[in-house]
Amino acid sequence: MDNFSLLTTPWLPVRVKDGSTGKLDPVNLEYENVVV
């Protein structure tokens, strides 16, 4: 079984300033382009 960490695995849906969406790991929430 693979290791899964809620802190380091990108799973959180986000929208960035250019309008695109994606998934981000919670440790990178301070990333400046995240708006939602």
C-alpha cells in the first residue's frame, strides 16, 4: 500500500488568479496565486 499524507499530497481543490483550477497540498496554501 502506498503512503498517503493529507499534508503533502495534492488533494485540496483550488482556483488560482488566472482562473484555472487544480489541486494543492495544504502545506502550499500560502501560494500567492490561490484565490479560493
